Amino acid sequence: MTSGNVMLKHQDVTIERIEKFLSDTYFVRENLYGKLISLKSSEAVKVKVSPKVEGISYKDAIQLEYKDTKIGESFGPSWTNYWFKVTIDVPTDWKDKTIHFIWNSSCEGLIWMNGIAIQGLIGGTWQDLREEYKLIENSKGGEHFEFYIEISCNGMFGVGKDGLINPCDPDRTFELTKAEIRVKNKEANELYMYLQMLYDVGKNFPKESLRKKQAIWVANDIINQCNVNDSRTFSKCIELAKKEFFSQHNSESQTRVWAVGHCHIDLCWLWSFEKTKEKCARSFSTQILYMDYYPQFKFTQSQAQAYQWTKENYPELYERIKEKVVTGQFIPTGGTWVEMDGNLPSGESFIRQFLYGQRFFEKEFGKKCTEFFLPDTFGYSAQLPQVIRHMGIENFITQKLSWNNLNKFPHSTFIWEGIDGSSVLTHFPPADTYNSQADVKEIVMSSSNNKDIDRCNESMLLYGNGDGGGGPTIPMIERLTILKDTAGIPKIEFSTPAQFFKQLEPHRSKLNKWVGELYFELHRGTYTSQATTKRGNRLCEIELHATEMLTSYCELFVEGFKSPNLSKLWQQVLLCQFHDALPGSSIQVCYEDILKIHQQVLVECKNIITQSMNHITGTLLKIDNLPTTSTTTSTTTTSTTECTKNSEFVLAFNANDFEISRVIEIPKSNKDIQAQYINAIQTSYNGLPLGTVSLPPNGFSAINISTSGDNRTINRKPGYPCTAIEKNDASGDILIDNQFISIVIGSNGRIKSLIEKSANREVIKQDGSLGNRLIIFDDTCLFWDAWDQEIFSLEKPLSILEGTCKIIENGPLRCVVQVHYDSKGLPSGNGSVNQTIIVHFNSARVDFETNVNWNEAHKLLRVDFDTNIRAKNANYEIQFGHIERPTHYNTSWDFARFEVVGHKWADLSEYDFGMALLNDCKYGYSTLGGRIGLSLLRSPKSPDDTCDMGSHKFTYSIYPHRGSLQSASVIKEGYSLNNNFYISETPFSLASTTHIDKTFISTNKEAIIVDTIKKAEDGTSFVVRVYESFGGATTFNFTSSILPIPFKSIIECNGLEEVNQSSKSYKFNDTIKINPFEIKTFRFISN
């Protein structure tokens, strides 16, 4: 091979020799890197700049006034936009050359030509750099070009001050460092790529690998034969590389890597939603351009929201996307509205992600996605496999568990089974990234790290720059093309996700199964960070649920009423569930935007609910037209009696799928109601009259608010009142007693004793341990501030808050103890924590309504309860069900789950007795032995240094119970704490003995939860979604107190509301089978 001396060199020395021959830093005048450019000219490029602007169109931009600018000028501040007018006059002697335009403004940019977005540009010095645009091939010399560049004054990863995830620097500026045209030495660049790949083999293959030694030998020989000052040697060296290394092919047994071009775009993170719209245009236009260059190139993109934004803001670009979808190069994937968080959204939110995503993809591109795509979220709910299958998808792609910091996940390709037994074919790309650079190291890792290679030797490579957008680069595509079948390197196929999963299908029967959640052993702080956003999300989910149920009822029974289309409201909420939004890991401006979105959704829901209640009230006043009622088909007794109209009523609506009885406050806004309610048997501490209401499931009642009437009046007295007394001793303890519990609250606000009377059991451990211990921990992590809550933080409790108590309400309907905690317990000494501890006469639940003014730094506020309960596992509510997790640290897998996700409740139970810890907007639970706790507030300082600062209001509750969580109605208590009921603003007169209870749609089994009642998306019927909540197979019937039944048939469908030939049809009273934790969706066809 060589001419001259035989190579006698140390392997590492030779590898470094190759590195220096390619270096952009060392020996540039003597090495190959210094010969990549043949010609360049900055004089041929003239640049003018506009004033700073924000988000204007191309049409408006070209009308701006432009002034001369130059290399070295800086632009800012952060997040502003500028437009540049670029004119180029190609030198006349550059004939027959391929000319590249080079631009680097140290920030992001987009080339526009004749109103068309052409290609994105990414400045700076990172590997994501994209500063080159091919202007023309085979130039004739002397051409004139004129076009525009829009820049955004932010880097690929925002404007963090002195660090990637640091809070934003509002005053960053960005320097224009390059504006020129170049002619590249084609042969030098090609040789450089071959040598780079040989270097990668030599650097990354095992020491004794034959191909490693061959690569080093060939590369060294090329360097010996290459004269960088004689370009004629370049072609000879390219042929040498091909002949001696790259022409050697694999056998049939070689593994295969299916290369899927991808651009991960965080819809918000270190930038706002608005800036993401620009990132979409830059990324998509670039990839479409590359599709024209490389017919074999395929690119996949998820998130219907990203397409929708592009359609609204860049319609011409969107049409080009649609064209490339038709040719099979631009591949929509994922099936969801956004790549959402996999832990925190409700079950219905999961359903809507797919419903609106798949409907969008089918409407816009003529087909639905065949795989769920969620590569970058912080854990995956055990209910996701069923949701995925219920939405018509069978395959799943992710990789985030490769980040686990304690245990290595054991599979790459496997069957993932959910809590109901549904399963999906799942693949974790073994390169352990969704931003692969498509280099030799990651291609080979796709085989060497394939943990199931003995069962399936196919793997996916997700390549392309991402997080901040970008996508594949030209070198990535060209490397994959060259390496397509090179011995020692896996065979490579340019692919789509669907093509890849088709290759996996024959191996399905050999694959291992993973049952239950895919717990992510990192980023546990995302269950708690940005508490206001998490509360807003919970409230929006609840209010949309109620709004859909009410408007569905109105459409059926209120003449002329049409259900409003709530899809836009849902899509706004779904956007805010993006996996860097809802978890709390974005910059401040994102949460300012999300707060506005949540407030807007809540206001619109409130307006619709008010209007709907008014419509129903109007119908009720037409007594003769009230629907006939019956006691045989209702879960509550119903009758109607005509009498003299001598009592005042209000309409109350219950959006829970079970009957509720609650003590309520009559708000000051309801002055008409208060006027009727002068002789309340109890008044709240803030001067509001209290009363008791009982409401049927998923329905409404006319509530008598007068002081006269039968025992169903709002002002009825309890048979067993609630009482509170302060002990006459030095302890200052307060004892509260009702029919179900007896509780002792210490003078400092902690629970000393809690006895559940039916079991005569003490809940609180009596060894000095206490309940309601508000503890502040040091909360630092290893790097990812807003994301990570580490177990070593729990080793360092800083203080337990000490309070002072007083009784402020003393029955008979409820007792309230006010606790004011000393701000000295707060490390900053600046802030406040106040609670009202509430016990109602008719419940064993104890509520802790909490108000916090939080001004801490890197601190965690958590509440713990030390109980007498001994159980190996605790149960936690998740979407459409619940799961068990250990209460011990036997293994590293157990230990890793020191903080876990629960939705409305967690329950710690031994046989026949337990206690649930409930909440109205929190998600981070921890249980160890008999201690159960809930994380309440964090205070990370990056990427948002204002995270969780300020006022917070939340409620957590404890619910001791005899029996199992199922028999003790823990699930109902969780709903009851969270779901609202609604009272009309204006009283109306009916006969004093009138009794109107209306259940719209419910079932005859407590285990079956009617989770959703809505108008079908196509408007032709109503959709009812139920799930089995206990974890056992059963049968059920639908029930209603409205006769005649307003539905002629019920047809089972999937979550997309699709009916097919195998769909089962039922009559309203038919018995329906359901499996443990199964989700069922039905179309109700009205008469």
C-alpha cells in the first residue's frame, strides 16, 4: 500500500496524527482542513440592515428602511428580530464554480427569496452550526443575487446568562462575523469526510479490532500520499480510501440501522412559544431543501401544533411540506397535538392529545400516524399503552430512560404492557439520543448497545440536530450514504418509523415484556416545579370536563341550544402540557404565557357554564315541560310535586360521577341567595352563610334555599354535629370530633392523634412522630436545577415549621382551626405559611387549606404524615386507574423511586385499614415504611429564577378509612376534593316541596367512572367515556333519571370516536362487560 518505509507507529500516536491532519486549530497551513476552501470573497457581498422589529411578515419587512452594516457589528437585545437585505455580485472569473453563501450572525436566521422561506441559518460555534447555503451550481460568473435574511437575537439554545440553562440575559447582543461567498475544493472536502470517518473508526472501535487497525493504516497511508499543495493527490487518496476500506461490504448477518431524519423542536423551553414558530420555519424549510438535494433522504416530524403554527404563519412553506408528504420524504409522526409530558396530564388529556393530533394529520395529510413518538419526556405512565392502543396506534418510540442515573434499563426493543394488559411494540434507539450526529460512533452504538440484539438485530437511529430545532445536516446525510454498506459498520437504510416497525414485526414473539410504568430515574423535581402552572392545568382539565357535560345536556334538552366547539380551548391546554412546559423546566416568559392561556380557558369555561345553567334554569321554570322522572332507572330518588310556589330555589350542578353531600359557603356575589338565607345554622369565619347540599351524579338539583321546607333544604341540621374544643391543660391541644373521626391537633399545627371510629384505629404513629409536619429541605441537585430533586436533599431537613392554632369555626356543620406558622422557620425569614384545618360533620376527610407566600432559594417544602400503617406497597392514582409501588428500598430499582407521581391521591393500606393523602394540584409523592409525604413547593433558580416565587393556594387532605381503598371510596374522595360543583347566580321560585334531581348519564357500579360526556367531534352523536377504576373485571349498565331515555342506541368505538364493522352495539339498559382498568368509549345516538 505504501511507497517508502513501512509504517512502524504506535496506534495512539497515529490516531493523533490523523486528528491533527483534520484539525481546524493545529497546523492549518499544512493540513487538509486549510485546503477546504478554494476561493472566498466578502467584497462581493453587500449587507444592509433594518431597525429592530418583532415578528413581522416578509411583505412588511421588504418595506422597511435599510442602512449599511458591516462585519463586527452587533445586534440586540435578546429576542428582537432584524431583517438584512443581502446583494451579491459573483466575480466574473468564478465561472463553472459551485458557489456557497456563508452567513454567521452568532444567532438564528432564515433566508427569504421572493417571499419564500428557503433555509435556516444557525450561528455561533456549536456543532449545531449551519452557516452555509448553496447559492448556485455551475456559475456563469457575474450573476447578481438579492435576498433577505431575518435573524432572531437568540442562540440555538436561547439567551442563558453565562450558561445554557441559566436564566435569560435580557441584554444579549449577537455579532455579525461572516457574510461572504465561497467556492469549496470539492475533492478536498470529499477526502476530508472519508478521513474523518476513518478517524472515527480508529478512535472508537475496540483496541484489537481488525477494522480499527485497517482504518488507522489506510488513513495514515492517505496522509503519506496526500500533498495538500497539489490537489491532484486528493482524488487519488479518495480512491485509496474507497478501495482499501469503504468498498469492503458486510455479510448478510450484519445488523441493520434504520436512519430516520428528525428534528426535535421543543415548543417552549429556553425560548417562548412565539420563538418556536420561527424555529419551525427555519427547520422545515431547510429539510425540504435537502430533500431536493438527496432523493433518498427522509425526514420525520411530530407535533400537530408545530404544523398548525407553520400553516398559520408560513402558508407557502406549509404547502411545500404537504407536497413532500405526498412524495414520502416528509413524514408526520407521533399522532399527538404536542409531545406532552408523560406523567402529569389527566387520562382525558392524554386521549385529547391523540384525538386532536390524529384528526389534524388525517385532515391535512390524508393519513393518521402509525406510531406514538415521545423521545424526550420525563417518565411514562403505566396507562399509556392502553391509551395508545385505544387511539388506534400499536408502536411506540422513545429513548429518555437512557438518562437514568441509577439503573440501566434492560431493553432496546420490547413489548410494553400497561395496567389493563394492553401492549405496544416499543423501541429505544440504542444510540441513546434523539439528536444523533450520524457519525461512526453512534451508528456502531446502534448495534453494540442494542440490548436485545439476540432477539432482533434491527435498530433505529434518530439523527439530526434538535431540542432547538435544526434537523439533519448535509454531512450527516452524506456520511450515512457513504457508510450504507461498509464492513464492520451496521448496514444503513434511510427509513421512516413505519418502515422500521414493519421490520420489527416478525420478531415480536421473541421479545421480552416490560409491565407497568417506565419510571425515569431523573428529573423528579418536575412533579413539583412551577406550581401555578400545575394548578392551572388541573383546573382547566376539571372545568373543560364540566363544560362539555353541561353543554351536552343542554343540546339534548334546551330547545335551540348548540354545543360550542371546545376543541380550540382543549388545544390551548394541550399545548401547555408540552414536556418542558407543564413539568416546570422552561424560562420565565413561557410561564407568563401559560398563565394567560389558563386564565383565558377558565374564563371562557365559566362563561359557557353560566350560560348553560341559565338555559337549564329556564327549562325548569316551564314545569309542565319537565321530563318525566322515575325511581327505577336512577341512582337517586326523584319526584315532582305541583304546589304553590312559595320557596326559593337555586340550580346546582354536580360534575362528579357519584352523589355528593357537601357543606358549602354561599359567596358574597350571590346576594339574592344570601337574602333568602338569613337564619343560617352556621356562618363561616369570613362571614359567609354555610349550608349543606346533596347532588346526584353527573346531574343537577333544584336546591331549596329558604328556611322553610322539608329535610332537603340547604339549611338542614346535621344529626351528629361536628365539635371542637381546646383542652384545659398546658398542651394547648385542640380536639375535633364528628361521627367518623376524632383528631387531636397540637398547638403547633401538627396532628398528634387521628382515630378512625368504625375501626377504632389510631392512624398516627404514637412514638413522638406526628402528622402534618411541614418540613423545609435543602434542595440542590447535580445540574438540572428545575428538573431534579435528589434523594440526598431529604438527608438535610432544615426546619419543621412551628405554628400557633386557634378555633375559628365550631360546628355544627364544620370545625375550622386556623394555623399561623412562624416565618422564622423559613430559611429566608421572608414569607408566610398559613393553614385552615377543616373537618366536616359528614366526612372522615381532614382538609388542610394552605396559603403560602414563598420566597426561598433551592428549598423544598414538603408535608409528611407518620402513620401506624404497615404495608409493603402503596397505591397511587394515575390516568384512568392506579398503580402499586414499594414502600421500601430493597433494591436499587425501589430506591430510585423515592419520589413518584400520583394524581389526586395516594393510599397506604394494610388489610382492612388505611389512609389516603389527597391533593387538589400536586403530583410528587414519597412513601417509606409508614411515612407518606407530598412535595408542595420547590424554588429552583434555573432556567427561571422566579420559579414558584410569590403566593400559592392549595389543599391537601388525609382520609383514614376502614376497608380497602376501593370499598372505602378513596377514588371518589379524590374526585370530590378536586371536581367543582356549580350553583346558579339567581334564585327562582317553585313549590316548597318540589324535588328535582336529574342524573344525565351514570352507571350502576361504583367501580365504573363516567369520565367524559361530550359532543362527538363530527357533531352526529354524543361521546361517553368510562373506565374501570377498582382494578377488577365486572359488568355494568348505564343509568339515567331522564325519561324517556333520549338515546336510541349506543355503539362502542375507539378513542378517535371511530366505529368499524366489529364495533359492538347496545341498547341503553344492556349489560356491558369491562376488564380491570379498561377504558371504553361509546357513541350515544340520540332519538
